[in-house]
Amino acid sequence: LLYARSEAVPTLVVQGENDSVVAPKGAELLHAQLGTTEKRLIMFPKADHDLFGLFHPSGGELTEEGHRLADTLYQWIHQAPGA
């Protein structure tokens, strides 16, 4: 959080509300401290730390929630300034 205020790039913070590794409150604090005006915090109510397995190395089929998360990331990347 120390350097978050000086961050000026568009930033998307994605957090699972059921994350037992990283506390959701930390994502909220990071988002609040970011210096950029181009920022967004998205909390996924049913997600744990691996965010529906989207980033799990074993791959596999995505759930409906996983597809929603992937769509959210896609939209953010393609709508961010400079995309």
C-alpha cells in the first residue's frame, strides 16, 4: 500500500470474497489507496483464492462464474485507455 498512491496506470483489482489466502479487506484498501482515477474493484462473491480455477495450472472446464470473470477481464483490458 505504501506505493499505491503514486500508481498512475489503469488498475483492475479482482478479489474473491471467499479467499482464505488474501483477505478481501486488503483488496478494498489497495483500491482505495490507488492514485489513478482509472481504477475498479470487483469482488466475486463465490470465488476463493484461485478465482474459479481461471488461473489454475491444471486447466479444465470453466464454471459459469469462471466465464463471467474471464469476460470481466476481457472487457477491462479492451476498454482501458491505450488498449
